[in-house]
Amino acid sequence: MKTFKEKSFQTITYTAALFTVACLLGIIFGLFREGLPIFKHVGLKEFMFTNNWYPTHAEPGFGALALIVGSLVVTLGSLIIAIPLGLGAAIFLSEMAGPRLREITKPVIELLAGIPSVVYGLFGMAFLAPLVREWFDLDTGLNVFTASLILGVMIVPVICSMGEDALSSVPKNLREASLALGATRAETIFKAVIPAAKNGLAGSVLMGFGRAIGETMVVLMVAGGAARIPSSIFDPVRPLTSTIAAEMGETVMGDLHYQSLFALAIILFLITFVSNLITESMLLKRGKK
Amino acid sequence: MVDIQLQSLDLNLWFGKNHVLHDVSLPVYKHQVTAMIGPSGCGKSTLLRCFNRMNDLIPGTRIEGRALLGDADIYAPKADVSKLRSRIGMVFQKPNPFPKSIFNNVAFGLQIQGGFSKAEISNRVEESLKAAWLWEEVKDRLSSSAMSLSGGQQQRLCIARALANRPDVLMLDEPTSALDPQSTAKIEELCLELKHNVTILIVTHNVAQAGRISDQTAFMYLGELLEFGPTERVFTVPADKRTEAYLTGVFG
Amino acid sequence: MALMLVLTALFLVLFLVRMFSQGAKVLSWDFLFTAPRDAMRAGGIYPALVGTFLLTALSMVVALPLGILTAIWLTNYGKPVWLVNILRVAINTLAGTPSIIFGLFGMAMFSNLLGFDISLLSGGLTLAILALPVIINNTEQAISSVPEDFREASLALGATTRQTVSRVLLPTALPSILTGAIISIGRVAGETAPIMFTAATFYSRQLPKGLGDEVMALPYHIYALMTEGTHPTEQVPIAYGTSLVLLLLVISISAAAIWIRSSIRRKRQW
């Protein structure tokens, strides 16, 4: 009887583990099953590299270049803001701040990380965008610039906390050795500690990249909505995520448009998957300096 | 002729490629204190853990040879490991009471076996705490946390906890190395008292301790059992040169 | 460097001030406990509160047992090893997957394939998968932090793995597991993309009566007001108000988790 209880407990937990794997496989399978068929209609090269996104026209076009570029541009913009803010804060917290300050800031950063993206979206749409429109005398404030700003602030907590982890795990004696050789605090930080933490820091940036490129609500509400390749930062764009979110409601299950959106999801998934893999390997390398 | 309660016969153990125990044949006599001494890394604790199959937890372990509790083969393929472990109690070097009440710590072994009434458990807890010389100190606060006890008290609690299973053998792995001299003395005296009811196998780094409390002494070196015999004899006329060297502190 | 931190803090302050000031204008008892009226131009957000609550509860009912059991398997069994490796890849990948993809999957799998339609059930299940990696990672960490001494002592006394888990490891790790669960609740409550096509609706006349009904939800409400609303003058303030409610909800959940975590650290006796 005892063995039965033991075996069943083991089986139950094993099944739970299998189920979790099944979830991932299910998602991958689902995406590919619904999305791959579009490539019978449109070649992969054409899908990814032509700028011809007119899924609802009589002669539908499925060139997603503008969407991919949109995603990349907004993500890049957000990193331009988030890297200095996030890494700067991380360096400050890890190397310069006293323990009390650190104790207060850590929960605050966690709080910031917990703010739902739709609330950021509201802030961007109702407050920031009109301001941007006024300041720069534009037709609309919903564009790459505004979206990058909001998205950037959104990923600061990610970069900051991972970056701070990476810096704190640099052993103390490295700093001591540097100082003992006559380097100043600043030189120690920039020439000794940061290079030692470079894998972890790169990992944190990549993590931010992954978060930003996968973000939906903010870009849906703030980036505009024009499926065009932007010619300036004040142009509206429509990244992959907002395309999927915005157009899904219009499709009929199984039709070409539906398939094309799943195909976009495949691209998005692959981007974040690869990004995660690289982040993981960066973090692994971090252990072996 | 004294019964052998526990023994290993030509026991060999490998951790992966490391051959850690070589042909160890150790008898442990009933109602006696057997001490295992030897320098760090010689395999004393490893041998102990063979008896209650705690080495099974380490991946890559391989055993050859036999170990017997009474007549039962410890490593029999269908052996009930849980049952075995309740018949061989173990006390660790660092006291490790559960973050539970004193009462629930001692009662743990009975709770997992199941089938004991509340009264039976209560009685057994009292009996074990008395046997471990801890009852007087804690009888009024059985529901308070075990973590509030001092180091020496915690270790006696661990002894009580092991005794609650009424094991045939009590194994202690360097039980006093983390304790102060008074607590150490107390536990040594306790062993001398306990041996009348429970066979004791103790691993110790402290040669003097072995001399004080044990009936039999086993000297291990680099995974081999170099010498075994009555403590008096081993300490005064050791058969092996290396035993003598260790006892006199030439190496340690 | 300090400047960076200051700038971030400044933004946070600006953000919170704006949210609170705009949102507070609309907040009232009425706002919280009545339904919307007048084509969403007036009235309250009660159904959305209920919807969010139900979605979150359902997702936790599914994800917590699944996640905790998986974490137990990882920390106490873990054979065969290839499954451990695949599982870790799965957990990490799921953790980094954009929420819209969960939404798509939920729509294809639960709403369409399994026929649950746009419902509380579809949304709850989708959110459960979203929460799963967070719960697994957190629980695994919580169990691994229990000192090995306790596990050894338990096994040496004759306990089986199952008994060791249920009588020693889980009770000891429980506060940390709880903290993780609370953090997941906060995360799930604020998600929009996973429920857009699986559960949420802009307006429903009545409160959901069963798992098969559509629901209103706070995050979706904010989005819909801003993008589908036809009367911005009245609706933008309502959106702010809803945001404020959502923010307060999420912040208090986070705060609760942080508080529990630090009181665990203080009380810990080993």
C-alpha cells in the first residue's frame, strides 16, 4: 500500500512535468500548423522581405517587411533609452549606492516592473502622445518616437535588475585588487568591474530586447498603426505584435489572412526564442570568467 | 559470544570512478559502542552511510559486497529502504532538527509510519526525550520551536528523534564536533548509558573521545579498514604501524 | 550614474502623479460597484472587476497545482535526465514568449479547437499557461532553498520521498511559494493580450454566470475604451479611473508579496 502511494505521487508529478512540456510543444505546433500553410501561397522571401502588407485587398498582399522593420525600429529606439537608464542605474546601485538606498530602490524597481502594459499604453496615448504632437508640431503623436519612449521606460527595470545582479556577482577581491594597484573608483568600475560582468550585462540587454520586441499593448496603443516603413522617428509604424492584435479580430478562421497572422507569430516566436537562447548562453558563460 | 547486530562484508564502494571503500569487513556488536576513527577522507562517514543506504542519494554510486542488519541483506534488490532506515537511526554532525515544534520533531518517525494513537505517540515522545536526557529541560515547552534550543540541546533532540523509532542501531556521525565541551561530555555519557538498549556506532575525529567511550575501535585509512578490535587493545598495542602513528598524532 | 536612477525615478513619479490625478477624478464607490451605463459613457466598472477576479482565480486554480507539482518533480525526482533538460528549455521559452502568442494559441486551441469559444474558460486556461513558468521557477527555488539537512534528516528517519516532500519540504518552503503565487496573480490580472481573443468583451449586460460566458476585464476595458470608444471626453477619464483601480490592485498585490518575503527573511531561524 505504501509503495502504491509512493509510485502514484511520483507518477502525478511526472505527469505534471510532461504536461508543461506539452504546453510548449502545443504552442509551437499550433503556431506552425496554422501559419505554415500561408507559405504555399506566398514564398518565404516574399513574405519577409517585401513591403506589401495588404491582407484585406481583393488581391491580398503579404509582404511583411514594414512590420518587421517596425518591430525592430521601435525595439531599437527603446533600447537607446533603456540601456543608459537601466545600466546606469544598475551601476549606481551596485557600485555606488549605500545599502539603505539599495534596499529602498529594489522594491521600487520591482513595482515598476509590475505595472501592466496597458496602463503604460494609456499613459502614452492619452498624455504623452498629445504632448509630443504639440512639442514637435506633428500630425499625430502616435509614432516611433513616443512608442520608443514608453517602451524604453518599460524595460528599464528588466535591464536594471539583471544588470545589477551581474555586477554584484563580480567578486569583491577584483575591486580590491584594482584599487590596490592605484586605480580610482571610477577606473575600477569602468575598467575592471564592468568588463568582468560583460556577459551578464549583455544578457540583461538581450533580455530587454526580448521583452521590448514581444510587447503588444504599448505599441498597439502608441506606435500609430500604419504598416509602412518609417522614414523618420516621427512616423507611425505597426510592429508585428500590434499587427497580430489589431487584425486578428477581422479574420475568419482558416482563411489566408488568418494564416498570415499566425505566420507573423511564427517569426515573432523565433526571434524571441533565439534571443532567449543567446541570453541563456551569456548567463552560463557568466559563471566562467 | 556477543551477537553481531550490523556488519559489512568485503564492502566496496565507488563514487563514479573513485574507489572509495576497499573490501571493508566491519562487525558491529550488539549493545556495545563501536568507534570509527581515522583521518579526514578515509571513508568513515561513507561507510556509515552505506549501512542506512543514504549513499543511494548520490548519483553514480556503485556498491559491491554485502552489508547485513542482523540476518537481513541491506542491499537486497527488493529491500524496503524506508523500513531499514527506521531500524538504523542516524545523528548528523551538524544538529538538524526540523523547523517544527520539539514534540513534532521527536514524533516525526512515528507520524510517517502511521498507525499510532495520539497517546502512544505522546508516550513514545516522552520516553525518547527521557532516554536522550532532554526531558527535564523541555517538558514544559514541547510545543515551542526546536530551533529555540541551544546547540547541545538540539543534538540531544536529534538523538531523541532517532530513538523514537526504537532502532536496533544508532549511528552518530561526529556528533560532538560542532558542540562545546560541556555538551560534548554530556553526549558522551549519554552514549555510555544508551548502549545498554541500542547498539551504538560512532564516527569521531577525536581519538580521545573514542578512547573514552567505546568498547570496540575501528581504524580506517584511505578507504581500508586497517585495524579493528577491543579499544583497550587497539590503543595500547596496535597491530598496524599506521594505527600507532595516527593514535600518537604523527599524522591526523 | 546617479542621474540615471534619478531620471527613472522622475518618470515614475510623473507617471504615478498623472495616473492618480486623472483617475481619482472618476473614482467613487459607485464607480467600483456599478455597471457601465449609457454606451460606456458613464457608470462603473464593477463587471470588469468581477471578470478580472474570475479570470485570475481560474488561472491560478489550474496553474498553481500544475506548477507546484512540476517543481516538486524537478527537485525530488528528476529522472530521466533528458526530460529535465527539455523541461528547462520549455520553461525558459515559455517565460520569454510574448503574451500575444499566448493569446493566439489560446484562441486557436481553447476557443476554436476545443470549442470553448470566447469564454472565461478559454481566457483562464490561456492565462494559466502564461503563469506556469513563473510559478515553476519560483517554487523550484523555494524548495531548493530548504537546507539539505532537513531532507537528509527526514530520509534517515525512514520517510519516503513523498513523505519528505509533504511533511518537511513543502511546509518549510510554503511562505516562499505563496509569495511567488501572489506575484503571479499580480501579473495575470494586468494582462490584456492573452484575453483579447479568448475571453474579453467590451460590454456584457450581465455578470458571467458560468465558465462559458464572456467576461469584461479591467485591462481590456482600458484598451477598449481608448481604441473602440466613440466618446473620448467621457471615456478617457473612465479609462484613467479603470487604470487607477488596476494599478492600485497590482501595487497592493506586489506590496503584499514583498512584505511577506521580508517577514519570512526576518523570521527564518536557519
